[in-house]
Amino acid sequence: MPIELNHTIVAARDRRATADFLTDLLGLPEAELHEPFLAVQLGNRVTLDVMTADGPITPQHYAFLVSEDEFDAIFGRIEARGLTYWADPLSREPGRINHWNGGRGVYVKDPDGHSIEALTRP
């Protein structure tokens, strides 16, 4: 059996707010409660297990490979919500998307400062 990523824990100040942000932004089903987590199910059987953190949160980076149509929908939700977005991981190019590797990519921050990236080409 090949090694596959099964899940990762996403630290949050408010697990519901973070899980809702992710499912809404990415157009995913509502997160499922699996105490102490809210599990955000991705299409490749990986879950983001959102858990309330007791202490400080170190922002992480989560990148999602999406189709062109999914990118359009995600970017539409970013714009509709007036979210700040960037073309780059260092947040130096605000209000832009990138076209790396012949695709498109965008970065936003979740409520806890985690960097959420949607890209159409790896």
C-alpha cells in the first residue's frame, strides 16, 4: 500500500469559525464533528481536523489543487466576501492572482492567519 496523507490537525481559536471558513471558501460539505475535531473532508479522502487550540497558534500553509472551474468558484467567493488576497505566499502582491506553471493561484488568510492557497497547476 502506498503511503498517503490521511489527515492533519488545523489549530484554531474557534474551530467552528475556521471549519466554516474552509468549507464555505472551498465549496465543501459541512464539517463533521469527531470530538475534539471538526473534520473538513477533502475530495482525496484527506481530512483537515480543525481543533480549538489552548495556546498561541503558529500559522501554517494549506494548498489545494483545484480545477479551473473550482478556481473560478473559489475566487468568486473571495471577491464576493471582500477578502484580501495575494498572488504570492509572502503576501507581497495584494489584489492579484498568479499564473505560475500555466495555471492560476491565489492566497488568502483564514481567521487564524493560516495561509490558504488554491492553485490549478502543481
